[in-house]
Amino acid sequence: MSPAEKVLLIPKIENGFVIDHIPTGTGIRILNLVRQHRELDTVVITLGLHCTSRRLGRKDLIKIQAAELPRRFLQHLSLVSPGVTVKRVRDFRVAEKVVLEAPELIDDLLGCPNPNCITNHERGSGTCFHLVDRETRTFRCNYCERHFGQAELGTTLKF
Amino acid sequence: MKRDLISVEDLSPAQIREFIDLAGRIEALPAAGRCRLLEGRLLGVLFYEPSTRTRLSFEAAMLRLGGRTIGFSEVAGTSVAKGESLADTIRTVEQYCDAIVIRHPREGAARLAAEVSRLPVINAGDGANQHPTQTLLDLYTLQHLFGRIDGLRIALVGDLKYSRTVHSLVHALARFAGVEFLFVSPESLRLPEYVRDAAERPVAARETTSLDEAVRTCDVVYMTRIQRERFPDPLEYEKVKDSYRLDRAALANAPAHLRVMHPLPRVTEIAPDVDATPHAAYFAQVGYGLAMRQAILSLLLGGLP
Ligand SMILES: [Zn+2]
């Protein structure tokens, strides 16, 4: 894909990140996810909907003009939308890119859906979920040991 | 590195074997040798909910090995009742003792305690999650009764849906070669599929609603309590409760080597007339539990024979 196609609708960025290959129609959901992360409150963010893509036909994309993406944000993004590509842009060029996979470990990002889990009762306790089945995207709470699907976990952001 | 005992899922087959072998070695020791193993050591016994049996078993195990215990058996009147966090209680108690046993109504509490503490932590039950010393004592009981665990045919009877004892036991037994299960329960209390799925090897099992088949064809019948409150419809409870009641007459067709186990306390699921039969193993099981808890304490506290 040529850089010319990508800047058709939204401005090229000098430095920052592009979250690319977002399935069309889910861009706004991802934007809402971005906005849950306070660290990104003051950075310039642009949303592209229905961009043309060689791979997907149409796609959504989000540009974030931040120096770094917070680790918790990336875990969250890979949990909710595995398969998207994150590109680092330096001097208008893509310097690095990774396709996000379901995370192996979700570290102090999400609350446990089990109401009787100690992490929902002990002040200041962290949470931790391990991926136990990549195919079904099932995670296990390190504390109560219950298993949860990605959809169930994705809604329990802890802040 | 300190060693904790939080969940059977953490244990490798070799580690399970280590506990079983050690329990056997401790039982074989003369009392005079046994009572020196943990001399001068102090165990913190923190019971955030009452469980008299489990607490007595740990305390007896520690005292019999020459150690001592401190602790509480319910939170009323303690700093916990004043709102102290679990982490703070652990950090306080660890200043006094050499290891901690914890029972807590919230799932994951023992794991959290183990993370906070520099001492070995033993989980004596965390809500509906784990009770690893029960599982280990069940395994040790089987080893004692049959001289092996591999290849046994074991019926698990009663509330297979909610019983954490059953879930942990299935998980642990599935690691032994050739163990076959017969799951005996009312339709509404069947073993959840995720329990079988979580086992490391495919679980060789059949399901039935017939206790009689279990008695006739298995080496072990492991009974559990069926609680009335588990049934949405009280009528359904009335219908099934007696079909999962074992009495002497029901054992008429049992092979001589059949043994009946139960995590206790029992209510009505095993009639008192079974107690005097050679099949009854549930009180012996309590004794094997003492040996297993001695093994756990001695391994984690480094007082090996
Ligand atoms: Zn949990």
C-alpha cells in the first residue's frame, strides 16, 4: 500500500502511531477504547473511517500523535481487537510495525468478573490474567483461577 | 526460594508424588522421631471463616511434629473485623511465625497472601476455588488403601456440579495413568464440562444416575453431600435425595475390595450402618489427612525426616 493512498482522507503524521487494519465499522469502538486511557487525553488523535485497503477492501484507522503508547493501552487493544496492526511513524515514515495478537498476560488492566474474587475486595490489589487458550481466547484469573472469555473480560477495565 | 501450597493446578505429578511419599515416610517414623521434626517452629493459623475440622487437622499436625500454633478461627474480635486489609494482616502475622495456613471465603485470597508474604503459605480453602490439602489427602488415602493410584476405577457421587472437592480431585486424578471415572449424579448436578476440559489428559469417564452401578463396578465410591439449597425446585431434591444415599443394603452387591470415601462431614448420604463394614474408609481418611498435613508442613517448613 503506498503512502499516498493512506493520506487520502486524513493528514499524514510526522511522528506517532497508526493503528491500522481496523475492521471497518469498529473504528469508533476502538476510538472509545483509546479515550478510556487518560494518558492519551492530551494527544492529537484522528480517526479514518472506510479507508481503502488492499487487504481488507475497506478499513478504519486511527492516528495517535504520541511519543509512546502506554503498555496497558496496548494490552487492552490487543485484547479487544487482536489482528490490528500498530505502526510507529518517525519523520513521516513507518519505522516499525506489529500485528497485535491476543496478549499472553493482562497485567493490572482489568477487574475480575468474579464478584467473589479477592481482587474485588482487597484495597490496592493488582489483577492478572493469563491466556490459557489462544483459539478460544480464554483467560484465567491468577487469583480465583476462574476462566473468562475475551468478551467477558474486555468490559471490565480497571481504573 | 520459599514454597507455597495454593492450588493443585500448580503441582506437577512429581510434586504430588513427593507429598504422597513423604506422608508415608512420616507415618512410618516412630513417634519419638516424628515429634522433633518441627520442634521450635510456629505456625500461624488464620481462619477467616470457621472450619473446625480443617483447623483441628492442621493444629494437630503441627503439634504432633513438635511445633506450635497461633491464630484465629473467625474474624469477629480481630483487627480484620476493624477493616484491616488481608495484606496488612499477613505482614503482621509473618513477624511472629514460620509459616501461615489461611482459610478465607474469597477466592484467590491464599494466592494473594503468598505473594505478600516471605513465608510459606498453605491454602486451607479459598471460597469455592481450591482446597489443595483435601485433594492431596484424598490421593494419599487412595495410595494407602490400594497401594497405587494408577488404573483405579473411581465413582464420584452426589453434587458434582458445585463440589470443589470433586473438581480438584478430577483434575488431580486425571494426571495418573489409566484412572477411570464414573460420575454419578442427578441430572441437574452433573459435572460441568469445563472441569473435564481443564484436565491435562483426556478423562476416561462415563456418567450415570445409578449409584448401584458404581457400587458393583468400581474400586472406590467417593460420596459427597447433596445440599438442598442447590436445587431450584425443592420437589426435585425430595425426588433424588434418597437415590444418592448409601446404606448397608446398597452395598450387598459390592466387591470385597470396594472402599467408600467421603470428605466429611456427612449428613444422610452414608447411613451409620455402613461404618462397621470393611468398605468404610472415611474415618481412616481423616487419619491419612493428618499424615498428609504433617508431610506438607514438614516439606514447606524444611523439617524433613
Ligand atoms: Zn479473579
